[in-house]
Amino acid sequence: MAKSTQARWNYPTTVRFGAGRVSELAEAAQSAGMRMPLFVTDPGLAKMPITANALKVLTDAGMKPGLFHDVQPNPVESNVYAGLEVLRKGKHDGVIAFGGGSALDAAKVIAFMAGQTRPMWDFEDVGDWWTRADPKGILPIVAVPTTAGTGSEVGRAGVITQEATTTKKVIFHPKMMPAIVIADPELTVGMPPFITAGTGMDALAHCLEAYCAPGYHPMADGIAIEGMRLVFENLPKVFANGRDIEARGHMMSAAAMGATAFQKGLGAIHSLSHPIGAIYHTHHGMTNAVFMPYVLAFNRPAVEVRLARAAAYIGIKGGFDGFMKAVMKLRKELKVPHALPGLIKNFSMDKKQKGHIADMAIVDPTAGGNPVKLTKKAALQMLDASIEGVV
């Protein structure tokens, strides 16, 4: 077999999928070895009934959970270290990650850092830096997503912003994978339309970029293409009717599928979105949604045939052009801003700032998966297109 078809594949953990499965949270935590877990979520969710109900499931089972909710959107390193302090003071023996991508990422990194002695940035996803970690110091994780977007519940990494440089960095270790995932679509019913749209478009971006990334990974390709179909069919449904449990379930599946598939790679949608999110504090999924058509147009020479094949499977006519039209139609239906000025309040970006963003994009860990080499010139071209709204 040709060397170009040599690869390494990894797949997710145990997933308990279905409406009402959050009732199994205590049993799941206990089977992962927890008796006094730290429950990590965000400030908004901490006040909601679904969180109170989840904590009651734990206490009714005789467990003594702690609560940490100082996690901001696009979590920063100080969130992780604050959580670590609470975890160590409470002598917690595991982490329950409850929420959207930000809470899940922060929770996973807190569990990872629990028994480490080196600084967090020593474990950035660069080469084999993950081998610096003491695997015995990583606490078990049970993940409970309450959105359908990042798929962080089936991932082995967390994205954290380094405050000194305003740069999103990926902290990675194979044992950061949650031991058990509870994917209960009933927990996503309360998502407002904006978050439903943004997280759903994040799932689509994961599937789309994984499918288009170069490399041999037919299993990831298969998962990604079915994930795209689920998003196109079900995201408009849940945007229009948040209580459509069946469609909510399909979106949870698509989110996990995207995160499973993107072990193959991501691309310029994410590498451009990351610096925008870190600097302007935009919603990650919605930022991906804004960049999507501009990156597709740039990558067309490398992905036209593949996306024509995907379009045929999904049921979209017209090959690449039909796929692009479907993306544009979906964005419009979900009220995604067509260009960056519609996403960023009081938008302002001079030539120097554009250059800084382009510099950040080309060194982002996701840049290497783009099917067309991401140079600074290319990053600036797509950034300008996304500002001007010209596809």
C-alpha cells in the first residue's frame, strides 16, 4: 500500500445518547471512579433548572459535588487556574463537564491539569509536547453537552486563550477524552435561536473542514459527510422550533460526528475564526458561519470535486455551486451576518490589525489542514472578502 495511505485513527468514548439520559449522571460518574466530583459549567447555566436537576441527581445518589462556574465564553487561562484552585481545595476526585464548548473545554483542561507540575502552556498541541504530562495526574471526566456544536465531549483537547498574547491555544492529551458522555437532547431545548444557530454552524464547519482536509481517512470522511446531511436537514428545524426533540437529537449527533471527524484536520474557517474570537470575543460557531463561504470560494480549486460528491449524497443539486448556494441559504435562514461588520459591534480593523490577524491565522494549529496552503496573502484575501461581503 502506498505511503500516502498510511494513517492513525482514533474514535470516541462511550456515549449514552437519548432523551432523559441525564438521569444516569450519578451512575456514570461513579462508574468513572468519582465520589466527590467538581461540577464545572458557565455562569448562565449555573442559574438554570437543568443544572439544579443535574446536581440533584448527584446528591440524591449520596455524592458530594462541588460547583465551579467561573468560565467565560472563549475560556482563558485564569478560568482554568481558578477552577484548579477550587478542585484542589475541595479534594475532588473527578470532573463533570456540563455545558457548551467553553465549559467543556475548561473542565477538561482543569481535570488534565489537576496533577501536573508544569505550566499549562507546556502541553500545547505541538509535536509530542503531550508526553510531558504525568498521566496519573489526570482526573476522570464525564461530559454532558448542553449545546450541539463543538463536540468537545468526544475530544481529547481543550481550546484556551492565552491572555498575555490574546491567542487561542490547544491543550492536548489522549487521556483528556471523557470516560463517559451523556448526550441528552432535552438539555438543549432551552438554547436561544442565536446559540442554536451558532453551535449548529460550528458542527457544520467541523464536518465540512474535516471532509475537505487532505489525507487518507475514509472513516472520518464518511462520518463528516453524514454529519453535514444531518445539519442541513435538522438545523433549520431546531432554529424554527427549539422543542423538536428528534431534530435536537440529530444535531447532537452531528456535533459529536464533527468532532470525531476533525481528527483528520480542520482549515482556514477555524484558523481565521480563532483570532477573531480571541480579540473581539465573538461567538465561535457564528464566526465560523460568517467565514464559511469566503473560505469555500478560496478553496474551490482543491475541493470542487469532493464537494460535488458530498452535495449529491446530501441531496443538493448543482455540484459545488449548489453546495455553496445551500450554505448561503442556510446562513440567511439562520440570520447569520453576511460579513464581519455585522458580527462585531462597532467594527473597526485597520491594516495593521488585519496583518496581525493574518499572522495569527497562518500559525494556528488548524491552518495546516486547509486543502490550499494558507499563506499570509491568502489569509488577508479571505479576511478582506469577509469584511466586504464579496464571495
